[in-house]
Amino acid sequence: MDAVGGLKRLAEDQQPGFSGAKKTKLSDNTQPSRVLHVRGLPGPATEFAVAALAAPFGRVTNIMMLRQRSQALMELESEAVAAACCNFYKINPAMVSGQQVMLQHSRHSELVVSPGVSGSGGSAGRPSDVDGPNVLHVMIDNMIYPVTLDVLHTVFSKYGTVLRIVTFTKNGQFQALVELADSAAASAAKMALDGQNIYDRCCTMRIDSSKLATLSITGNNDRQRDYTKPDTADNVTTVRPVLSLPNAAAASHIPGLPGIAGIPGSSMNALQSLMASGGGTGIPGLSTPGFASAAHVGLDAGGSPVVLVSNLNEELITLNDLFIVFGLYGDVQRVKILFNKKNTALVQFTTGMQAQLAQRHLHRVTFLGLPMHVAISKHNNVALPKEDHDASLTKDYTDSVLHRFKQSGSHNLQNIYPPSASLHISNIPMEISQEYLESLFHATSPSIVAFKWLPSGRGEEELKNDRRMALIQLPTTELALQAVVAAHNHKVGEKRYLRVAFAKNATVQ
């Protein structure tokens, strides 16, 4: 169908755009098609802002902008994708650049645009026709969880075909270069993902266009990958996360991701957050089933929730030691020291991502004189011993009151740091002195390098009396880790226990 002739026949295109005060009623009699009709667009709306409405559900294959009418026609990859998109916006507001728009099925079965043709101030073309860079430079801030090649591939493949990814660390910050198949996909990904979190409340992406025309990859490994080579195309692990919900009013997570794990798994609330922010500002990033939601969501990001810890000091190690140490990075459910190999243990977390976080931070960290070797286990759970077996080497911590992350929205989620010589101490009663705390840490450390009281945000005039938090620096990371085991949950008052964790900075200033 010729676009100009088609436009003359479309009664749907003849009605003017609407404002918040006057809304045009949409007809429910239009037959489903893979072309959607968008009305009431704001003047500065771009192709990519319109495409962002449908991006979570599937690929946009064609767009025609009818600017004089404040309308657009958008062709999606299939009727199923278009139906999912249209059904969602029947019950949720569609927002573009802060303005609500109307969206319904078009009477077109497909959108065919003649070269050089535009009608009624319209502009048309496939997104791939837009010139521009197709390599993106991605920097990750507040990187609490590991960001792997598979995670990046999952995030960016929503917006187009990912050709190559290279990851690297520069000035202590994890970064990546992501090459997409065309500049339109890169532009859509940049617009949608810049400033968004990969995981809930962390791993924030800052995205710029790279000056590179393409990425040169000589070999595939865990730091770089060329997805155009046959040996990698079949080995891509699809991460099956849930969309993060930065909107405090958003409800429960719905597993799955449109365009990755299937359209039925879309997250309505995450899309509502997108609409409220203005449509073209981006879809919230992927989130693991975080610490607070782990009990009912389970493992979605791949990997076992169990780590295998070896090279332990079998003369000194205890189950409680392992519970406290690994509890710095997740809620430990069970711990088992192997009967025939007592320098090796299994530690089970609530989620696979907690296990990965612990593996990342604790592998090769020295504890009780030996560097621990931490790896993800092939087992998915730690079995409890039978009633007639010795239970001294296995313990269930499911109901422990010492879990750091079980409360929804806990501040502990935002204060997870790698091992260092500096510790953060909290929940300190006002009557506890610096001398008392230093004497407590002298039990595991021969000296104290530095000590500093921290305010709780009640104003500088109360700084002298506000002693509920403090920083302490010990000579080594090993001594600091032993101090965590000794001092965490130390009773310092009636129903008052110290909370000890690694500090943000490696030194106390």
C-alpha cells in the first residue's frame, strides 16, 4: 500500500491530536495489526521517543511521523508484539516527553513508505536509516553486583542486534564498549538506558556515543565477545531478570523481560515508571531478585545460590565464622563444612546474585592466615543431615536474626563494599566511648591505625554527642575481617548490638 494513498483513506489519521483537557475516544473495533497509530504527540517528539513506547515489547521495524497532525504510525515486528503493546496502553497511560498520547491498532496491515515520499508534513523511514554512531561507551557507577558480558548483551539487545562487546576497567571504574548493528538501535538504547540502573538501586549506567566505528576483537573471553562469530552466537546465556522499579509506588515484580524472555513476562509497573518519566527518557534497567525479594522471586539471573569455599584453616574455622564473613554480602541460609575435607565448606545464600557478589568480593581474601578460594558451586542447595547423622558440621541459619538484608528497602543494600582495612561501626549507644571500642578491636588487632566518629545527620551542633556510628581502620584487611567476626553483633547495651561491616573507603580520613 502506498503511504500517500493510504493516508487519504485513513479516517483515523484525520482527527486532530488531543490535550489533557480534551481526549478523543478510541474505537475498539479496529482489527489487530502490527501497525500502531499514535495520536496527540507533543511538537518536539522524535522517532526514538515514539519507538520507546514499544521498545520493551519488541523491535520497531518502521515509523512514519505525521508532525502537522501530531501523529505517528509505528510498525512492529509482529501482530503479537503490537497486541501486547496496545493492550498494555489500554489500562496504562502512554507518555511521550511528559505528554499523554493515544495509541491503538492502525487499519494498515503494514507500513510501506515510498522513497522520498512524505505526506502532510510527515517524515518516514526505518530507524536504521538514521546516520550516527553505533558504538556506545558505557560506564557503571555504584557497581555492587557483577556486570557480565551476558548481562550487558541482555540489556542492549532489547533495542537491536548486539554485534560486539568489550569490557575493561579504567581508573578503578568498570566500563564497556557496546557495538550495535545500526545507529538507530544505538540511539534508542542510549536514550532509553542512560542514567538507568542495571540492578535495583545500583549499577547505574552512564552512556555516551563512542567515536569508534567498530570494535576489533581478536578472541572471545570473559572480557570481550564478538557475537557475529558462529561459535558465540549459540552460546549466549540469556539473563532472565525482572525490571527494576525506581518508582516508590510501583507494586510487585513480574518476572521476565519483553523481547528477551517473552512478551507475557512484561513488567507493568516498570513501564508505568517509564511513562511517568516522559516516555523517551528510558526504561528502568534490569534488576536481580534483590535481597528483599529473594525469598519469593528466586534465582532469575542464572547461577547457583551456593558457593564452594576451599583452602580454609580447618583448625580454626567454624560455621559461625563463615556465616558472619559471607553474611557481609548476602543472607546466608545454610553452612556446611565437608566431613572428609574440613578445609572446604558450602555456603548457601538466598539468591544466586548474592552468591556471585560474595564470590567476587571474597575470592582470594585472606582469613585466619590462608587465602580463601571461593567459587560458584554446582549444587543448588545445601542438604541438612539426616536425624541419625552428625549435625555438628552443618547449620541452618534461615531464621537467624543476624541477616543484614532481609528487611525490604534496607540501607544495608546500598552500603556493600569490598574488603579493606577500614570498618564501619553502627548502632553504638551514646554512652559507649572511643576507648571502649578500641579495646574491643584490640582483641583481634595489635594496633588501631585511625578512628573517627560519624554524625547521623542531626546537625553539626550535635556532632560531639552523636556517636551512633564510627569508622575504624586496622593495619590489614585480614585483621579487619577477623574483627568483623569478633565484633559484629557484640552486645553493648540492653537489646543493643554492634553492627560492623566494611567501610566505603579503604582509609579513614
